[in-house]
Amino acid sequence: MMILIKKKFRFSVFLLLGLGVMGCGEKNQIQVYTIPAEPAPPESWRLASPSSFEKARFTVSEFEGSANVSMTVLQGDGGGLLENVNRWRGQLGLEAIEEKDLQVELKPVEALGKDARVVDINGTSSRSQLEERLVGVIAPQGELTWFYKLMGTPSVVEKARDEFLDYLPQWR
């Protein structure tokens, strides 16, 4: 029994010494990785709390009113172009359109891929009963569809439209 204990002890000592020697070396250097930060939004955008479906939300405030900027990501086609355009039209009190009218309503956004489309509509908000403008982008990317929306006071949306569309390719 004593011999067995001595053998186990010797084995343990050699194992620990071996691991200690193998663990020593120059491989213990600290490595630093650079992860690119998400680009900063335009200066006029202020971070806001996103709704349960949104990935991000910002507000744009001007003297004459305000607008909200939001991003939502959904699996698959997120319901499809027609359904989403009609949902946005409904938010502005506009009637639904048919599939045949969709291409008139939508314009390509080449910076976001060949299938990305933008819609730019005006109407009366079903919530506030005020005149509002909506610039919405639907951008399919693989198994996901990205929805970007700028909506609010028409003059504020007009001022923010170009920086909104310019920022989208960076905003993931």
C-alpha cells in the first residue's frame, strides 16, 4: 500500500513539474484586439429608448418640430415589401396600395444592396392627427430584413433625409 502511495505521489509531482515547465514561456503575452466601433450617428440625432421591436431609436429635434429615426431587424422578409409599405401608409392615414403600384412607390437604395428600397410618403398621423412625413427603407440581407424609418414633422424629415440615407450603410 505504501509503495502505491509513493508511486501516485511521484506521478503527481512529475505531472505538476511538467505542467509548470510547459506553462512557462513567452506565450503569456497580453494580446490586444481592435474591434471597430459602430460609427457615430449624425450630430443632430439624440439617442432615445427603442421600443420592444426596435434595435435602435434616435430623435431629431428642430425649432419647427421633431422626427424619430428607428431601426428594426426581422427574420426572413419581415412580412414582405407590400405589407410593410401598406403598414407605413396606414400610419399616415393613407390607403393601402396593390402589388402593381408598389414599384411606383419604391425607389432603389443601391448603397444597401440590390434589393433595398426606399419609400417617401406624406400624410396625417393616425396617432397625433398631425401632418407627418415618413422615409422608410427596407433592406433584405441574407436571412434578415433591416427596416429603417425616419418619421415626423415634414420640414424636419426634409432636413434630416439626406444624412439619414447617407448613414444607413454604416448602421448595422
